[in-house]
Amino acid sequence: MTEKSLHDLPPGDQHLREERISGEDIYGGIFLNMKRDRVSLPDGQEAVREYLTHPGAVAILALLDDGRILLERQYRYPVSKVCMEIPAGKLDPNEDPLVCAQRELEEETGYSASKWSYIRRIHPVISYSTEFIDIYLAEGLQAGESRLDEEEFLDVFAAPLDEILAWVEQGVITDVKTTIAIYWLDRYRRNLVKPSALGS
């Protein structure tokens, strides 16, 4: 995401705009970078904004022929717990999001899909990160061998939508991308929404 797109607003929202005055890099990590900007507020005052830049990510809502959804159980260090979530992964530099989704599904679960559809883009932490996640629907799954990264450990399993919805409602699943995707799938099942077809 470019600096221009990060701060651009439609004309009707000009009274809410914050203008960047200056900035500095605070920290550069493996894929996250922290920045601190001084901004001019709509009333002319100044403030400091700290935020993380993120390359973006994808998430995959993968449906088996029997209607079950692929899920993963993975230990997430920042929250110190094993979480249930749909397959996902970050974009490589200049990588097309659909290509990333196809790669991540195969690497993490061993499955490939013959039909891909685009669901939507979400911004999971708009208050302090540029991160976006493009969510895809994968159908026509074929099983294969997973190829996990050296530092990646996870369990892959499948569950029916109603059971996953119950886990979301009970707070068992708290991951935001999974929660949004599962609620979307419930509406899709009831013919209330449609994805954007991408072909094979």
C-alpha cells in the first residue's frame, strides 16, 4: 500500500482528513515495520500517529464437497493460545493475492481447488496497521500433500458450518478473518450474498 493510498479520502470527507507533516521509521522487522508520523488535524492542531505497515494477506474459505469447511489449529504466540482459523498467509513482494491464496491453501492443507471466487477485502486492525486481508472461496477441492514452512506447526481438520457458527457464537473462535468469513458463508448458504467468480 502506498503512502498516498494510506491517507487518501473521497472529496466529501475532507473535513476528517489528517495531513502528514513528517515521519520516521521506528522499527523494521521481518515483515512488519513501525512508523511514527506527525500529522495536522482537521482543526489545525497537531498529533502523533504510530502504525505498522504490513504487506497484506489472504484467507481461504475452503469448502469440501460434503459442505464441511477446512480449519486449522495453530498456536498464536501474541495471544498465548491455540486458535482455530481458516487457512491464511501473507503476500510475498509483488505477489498477486489469488496466487498467494492458491499457494497458501496447498502449502498449509495439501488441498488444491478447481474453482476460486473472491469474497471481500477486510482491514482487521484499522487503528494501527495498514494490513488488509483478501478473503477467497475455494471449491472443488482435491487432496494432496501439505508443505509447511520450517517454523510452522498446525493441525488441519474439517467441520460443518453450523458447528463452526456455534464456536464463533460461544467465543471458541475469536479470529476476526474466520468470524467474518463464516458469517458470510452462512449468508451465502441462504442465498443472501454472492461471491465474484474468478474462473478455474
